[in-house]
Amino acid sequence: MPASPLARLLAPIALASVASIALAHEFWIDASSFRPKVGELVRLRTMVGDGFPGESRPRDPTKLERFELAGAGQTQPILGREGSEPAGIVRLNAPGTYVVGYRSRSTSLLLPGPKFEKYLAEKGLDDALAARRAAGTPDADGRERFSRCSKAILSVGDDAGSGFDHNFNFPFEIIPLVNPYTLHAGDEMPVLVLSDGKPAANFLVTAMSRETPAANVSARTDAEGHVSLKLDQPGVWLLNTVRMTPVHEAGVDCDWESLWASLTFDLATAPSATTSSK
């Protein structure tokens, strides 16, 4: 049966939407509440986009390698229904600081050369840019496989204690050096970036506020993998960084492999002068 005029009209729009999702590498975990009460049900959405607001993606076991919750001295899998949103649901029955970890399997992507070059430049992937130019292939299509290493920190019952720096031993991971629930808007947020368990030097880390997503702040890690970013807005923040390495395996359909690490949490409003003076 031939497609209706409306279907023919909507098809390009649908394809464009799918393409935009495929091209948007940034991936993060959003929670229905980053500061839930004890016993509250927390819905965990896996988000994709160029940044906030992003689009929620349904739980897909074909792309999911690990989805875990660490806290209260244990780590447990996060459950969810295949093909549904949110991707996971947890009920936290004890106060504490909990960390959600998500590790995806690899997905292949082909980008036209100019778009791939622009993406490398925007993410501060200078080594990959230099390698393509040294090889005389700056206009070549970018054949890439990518995967995600995402984390979110939850404070249950207004807890701001230990456990915030849980290491899932992902191949690329952001480790907070202070509990963000001890900080307020205007404070510095120090983190450590690990690549295969070792400090990752000279990686660009970007922080984005959900309230003002256009006002990004970014800096590169030092020789010890440390970077500190001043977060000037209260509310949910997304920290993101990317690792791009050449692929030399025979028989694979990609030239580059990227790992995307993210960290989300909720930052409190700065205390008033009256409150801080008490």
C-alpha cells in the first residue's frame, strides 16, 4: 500500500530526528530527584543530546553492559523494563550518598569529514585532529565506534557523606574529589579523570548547567588528571569529557574509538549572608 501524503511528509522529519540523535554523542543520567527522601522511588533516565535538555532513551539491553548503583557499602544492578522509559528505577531505603554507573556497549558511526573535523575541534581532541592532518586525510569520513561511561550522584536524606567518589573501574571515568552535596553555587568542583585507571592529562572537561545550558565552563586536566571548574548556578550540572584513540585492529569498520565520560549531580543554592553569618 503506498504511503499517505502525511506519511511522506513526516518521513524526512523522522529520519532527521533519528540522525540528530545518532550524531549527538553526549550522554548522561538524569534522575527524577537527585536529592530523594528516604524510601522515595527514583526514576533514572538515560539522556542523549548535544547537551540539555536532551532526549530520554528507552532501556536497550543490546547496548547496555552495566547499569549499577553503589552505596551503603554495596553495589547492585539497576532494574528496568526492556524498551521502556525510564531506563531504570531504584528505591533507596537508607540515607547516604549513592552513585549510579552506566556503561554501554560500542556503537559504530560514520560522519562526513568536515563534520568529524568540527566535532574533534569542539571537543578539544587535538591529537586526533593532528593525526588526521599528518596523514593527509582531514577530509576523510570519520569512521568511529563510541561508548559511554556515565555516572550520577544522589544524596538520599540530605546526606553529604562518603561514597561520592566510587570508582566503577570504567575505562574512562570522572571521579569527584569532593562531595558535590557539600558545595554551593559559586564553588569550585574538583574532579579526577581516569583513563584505563590512570590519570588522564590534557583532557578537556566541560560543565553545563541545566538552568543555563549555553553558559558552559571548561578547562583541561593537569598532568595528574585533575581539573577544577567553578559552577556558578544552582541546580543540576553535567560534566563531560571525551577520549579519542586510533583503532589499528584488522577487519574492523572504524578508524577511531571514542569513550564519553559524564557526571551529573545537583548543586545547592549559595547560602545567604544572613545564614552564613549565624
